[in-house]
Amino acid sequence: MKSLYNQFIFATVLILLCSIGIGFILANMVYYTFTKEKIDAQQVETAEEVTRILLYMHESRHSIDEYLTSVGLLGYQIVIISESGQYQYYGASFSDKEMPQEALTTVFDGEIYQGMQDFKSRFSMMAHFSNQLHNTVGIPFEMNGEKYGLFLRQDNKTLFSDFHMVLVGFILTIAVVSIMGVVWMTRQFIRPITQLTEATKAVSNENFDYALDITRKDELGQLAESFHSMQRQLADNDEARKAFISNVSHDFQSPLMNIQGYADLLQDEKVSDVERIEYSAIIDRESKHLSNLTKQLLLLTSLDQVTYPLKTKEVRIDEQLRDVLRKYQWRLHEQEMELSYKLEETTAIVDEELLVNVWDNLLSNAIKYTDAGGTIFISCRPVGAMLEVVFKDTGIGMTAEACEQVFERFYRVDEARKKDGTGLGLAIVKQIVSLHDGTIQVESVLGEGSTFTIVMPTNGK
């Protein structure tokens, strides 16, 4: 698998090469459209000027040689070809001294030879710099009754001035420094990604304490911060999962051991009828406890689903609460508790079945943790687009610390609160209220009682 580092470097070099290629193509277009014809015309003009001076200012062979030598020193490559086939060179030498016969024929017929304009090369624009004899312009002239051709081109050394060399060096320096900078920046960019990869492997092995040394302020820093948050959340979830399994195991183990123990005792023939009835009652109670725990676990698991399907419809909350109160009337009477309520007519779009679980749990808890002769007060009223339901009791109450944890799964304040409880009731209440976009709050004073307040929208989600 290719590393991101190598891919990034490869992409950068590829982009650089593509940029050079595109630049070269555009330069060729400019050269052929605007520059080539202009340069060819300038070279023809220069060659014509040289021949004109030869014809009108120099009469002897010696003076012609001196003049053409001086022109060659000024940065031109010149060759004089006679009709008889003699070649005389001035200035820098050509790399290829072969002249096509068609060029000679053109000049000796009295026409101008434009070899620079017609010269072809595989690199197109680079043909301008080809140091070949037929990459010249040719001018015909006569001297002493004999035909000659003057072929001229500018020396490449004069084309590359000091400024051009500085410019080339500047471009090469930029290219080298850019590549080195990209390599360094890529390494800095890849390092936190490598660390995040290692951290991800550690998390997959349940190592949630893997330290990340990333203090960047850019998107990678934000990614690292998000990863830290994920680590903390996964660590909390893992701890909660282990605690959940431990609590479930404990809550199942105790009643199962009781059922098994008393079932063994029932098999003893020496057990009296009174003891048999007592042991059977214990087995029945523990079985019901297991059944209730199983139902609550299944309900809580269903509520945990991200897309739990709420079956909402319009429900009279005050009438629903009255039905729940009637169901628990016998328990209230049995424990001689005083129940008062104020239920205003309130309609809301809710999941009726789920909401019954909320009222059942809150009322059963109020009864369970309120001593005989205590008082329970329930109110229900619409508040704008919201509904408010309050359960208040004069029970044993809770500390401030307990109020913060009371909605956690399997949380029970103390041994006194463990009677017939599973520690899941209030967790289920909070989950159902949250599914309805509502909130639940608790206020409690130890030894004086607790107040649970639920607020949720009446128009559904």
C-alpha cells in the first residue's frame, strides 16, 4: 500500500511536471504565433544589411574577411558559399555543416532562403536554438561577376544573456526550494496522521489512555481534539458496559441463588407445611423480581436504539394519570398514605404505552420510599406549548450527590432503597422523557422527601 507521504510527494512532482509541460506548450503557441516570424524577419534584415555593406563598402577580399570576422565577434554565425561550392565561415562554428541543395538553389536563383522559419524540430520552439547550417537565413549577392549566398544566424551565446542565466537560475532555485518545502510540509502534515493511526490501533485494542501529542490549531488539531473526546466517550462507555454487565449479573445471581436454595429445601421431606408455604412464597417473589428485571432490561435495550419508533397519538394526560392512580389505590390505602392531586385538562401527542411506564415508575417509587402515613402529591398542567407533571412525596429523600446519579442504570442510593428494586426504573423514565424531547428534574432533601418534575412538548416531536 502506498503511503500518503509518497502519494503527496508524487502528486506535487506530477503537478510541477504538468505545469512545466503546459507552460512549454503555451510558450510554443506564443513563439509560433508572434515571435518566430518576427525573429526571422529581423535575421533577414540583418543579413541584408551585412550584404549591403559588403557590396558598397568593401572591395578587397582582405577587408571583407575583417568585416565579417568583426560581425561574427558581435554574436553572429556566418557562412559565405560561392556558386562554385566554396565555404567560408565566420564567428562560432556550426554543429552540422551540411547545407541542403534546395537552400543553395533558392539563393543562387536570387531568392531569400528562410531556413529558420521552415526549420522543424521534435521540441518545436527549441528549433530556434538548433546550431545547424540550414537553420539560417540566406541572402543572395554578386561580387566580381560571381554569385554568392550569405547565410546567417545569431549565436546561441548572445541569446542567453547574463539576465537570462540569472532568470534560469532563479526558476531552478524556486523549483528546488518548492520541492524541498513540499517534502518538509508533507512530513509535518503526515506526522499527526501517523500518530492518529497508532492511537486508533490502540483504541481498537481497548487501550483508551493512548496519549496524543498533537497541539496544532488547524483541522488536524480539531481532528485530534475530536479523537480525544471519542477516547473519553469510549472509555466511559466501556466502564459503563462493564458496570452494566456486573450489575446485571449480580441482580440475576441473587434471586437465582435464592430460588435454587429454597427449591432444594422444598425437596426435604422434613420441611413442615408452614415452612413449605414460606419457601414457596419466597420463590414466587424472586421469580417475579426476575421477570420484572427482564422486562425492564428489554424495554431499556429497545429505548437505546437510535431510531426507536414512537407510536404517538393524541392522549389526555390528566385522564392517563387518573387511571394509574386508580391502579395503585389499594397500595395507598394499605399503607395509609394520603394522596392529593391537581390534574388540569392536558392533551399531548405522545406514545401512550411508554408514558404509562413513566407514571408507573414515579408513583411506585413514591409509594415504596414513603413511610406509612406519608403524603404524595401529583399535579398536571399545560404551560404554553409544554406540559408539566410533578410527583412530590414526603419520603426518605436523597442527598445532592444521589440526585445527580439517580437516573443512572442500576444506581440505588443505599440498602434501604434496594427493596424490590432493580435500579432501572428511573433510567427508563429519563430515556422515555428524552425520546419525547422532554426533561426531568429532581429536587430532594434527605429525610423530607423528593420532587420529580417532567416538562415535555404537547405537540409531539
